[in-house]
Amino acid sequence: MRMETSIAAADASGAFSALAGAMRGELKRHCYRMMGGIQDAEDCVQETLLRGWREFASLRDGAAVRPWLYSIATRVCLDALRTRRRRQTLFGPSVDEVEPGTEPWVEPWPGGGAPSGPERRQDIRLAFVSLLHGLSPRARAVLLLHDGVGMTAAEAAAALGISVAAARSALQRARTALPPQEVVAADDARVEAYVDAWNAGDVSALVGLLHKDIVLTMPPWRRTFTGRDEVERFMTGVWPRYEGFRAVAVVANGQPAAAVYTRRDDGPYLPHSLHVLAGSGQIAEVVLYAPPLGASLIAAFGLPVRRPEELTLLGPFPSSFWCRIADG
């Protein structure tokens, strides 16, 4: 009997390892949408897989394994959210501040492809994730389980341990608060031109890429610049503080983005900020993760941090690099 139990446990362990390997990426994206941060998502995935491994041998319905793991992941996220500060959303009223906000912000996701199928099923665009974090954790959880994973309201209720009526109410509130979004990623040519303008130190060329109604936000500062003229005044004011810029194109949340390094006093190029772009044709929206937040995010995109002077040797990034980042 002990031998049979050992063999069954070994079989279950192997099966779960294969399952975890196949689902880890999508579970991490789900946890990111719930948590709004890269490291928070990684922590929750680790805990999800630990709980799943402990419970897998007792799972009777193999066909239900995917929603079962998503249920665990969502409960893990909700547990974590009860003990962590709420993240600030990225789009709000302009507040002039000298010091950055102290609350955590919704962070960019390295890579990610454009959503396919029903818009909300796999959507990790930055604007959408930020809107999700304007919802209560329960409403966010029900919406993602229902619209993202494909659960019924009753299944989502069972996964979260709430009544069906409560799940339906949360889903209705979430859908009312999240009207369909029409955010379109900026085209590649605009992104490359954006990077070129930074590398050339040409603020006029940069401003020329912007839509007249551009919206620029700058976490961790709670500031919003609206309109090309306002953004131009800001950029021309801060541009002379630096002796040089080095920018490279990356992908964040399935959207074109740029990582920017700066230098002063003939020093090396140091990580400065991460810019996530959106718009059709002209760039209509920039989320500029400013220092110190932006610099801390650059390592997640596979770019140099400890030896940023390496960037002085880099030319334009090859398409293979772009594809590798996009598949992240």
C-alpha cells in the first residue's frame, strides 16, 4: 500500500510539474492584472504553485484543472491585497507636487502581445490594467475570472467563496466602471522616431511626434500634463539638466515603449525613465515612469543596469531583440 501511494504521489508530482510549466506564464499575467506589480505577481504565482502542488493529488476532475489553478491564484492575490497598500492608478487629475507620491503605482509589464479574441480576455495594456485598479479587489477578481478565464458567475462565486448574487453584483459594477477602451498602440515608426529624438537630444523633433491633445503622466509624481504646448513647456524646461540621452525601444504591456538613460558631468549613462506610448499615428499618450521609479524598472526589461555604459556601444536594436522582448 505504501508503494502504491508513493507511485501515485510521484505521478501526481510529475503531472503537476508539467501543468505548472505550461500555465506559469498565463498565471503570472493574471496575477499582474490583479496585483499591478511585477514582483507582486511573481510572489503570488510562487504561492499559487505551492498551494496547487499540495492540493493537486486530491483533484478529481482533470478537466477542471485550469479554472482550479486560476481560482487558487485569485484567492492568493486577494489575500496579498489585504495586507498591501492599494496601487495608484495612472490617469487622474493634475496635482502639482514637488515630491513623488508614496503609494505604489501600477507598473509596466515587460513584453506582452496585443490582445486577441474578446478584448478583455487577455488585455494587459497599461491603461486597462490601471482602470482595473480603480475597482475594488473583489470586483476586479470577479471580472477577470468571468471575462478572462471564462467562468460563469456561479463558478466565480464558488472560487471566491461568495454568493452568486454578490458575484453578479460585482461583475455589473465592474462592467459599468470599465467601458470599452479604444487605446491603440503607437505604430513602430513613431516609436523609432521617438527613440531617435531622445538619442539626438532634439526636443523639437520629440514634440513634433505628439498629438495636440497628448496626455503625459509621470509616476511616481501625481502630475498630468495635457496638450502638446504644456508638454513642450515641461520638456524644454528639464531637457538642459542633462548632457546626453541614450534611448532604446522595448515593449511594455504589448505597447511600444522606450527606456531612457541620461548622463551628467561627463559621467556614464545611468537608468533614468521608462516611457510607455499609445496612439494611432501621432503619440497621444505617454506614461513616463520617472526617477526613482523608472530607473528601478529597467532591469525587468533585460537592459543593463550595473554597467549602463555598455549602451554607448549599442546601435539600433535588431528585430530579433524586439521580438524577444515582445514575447516576454
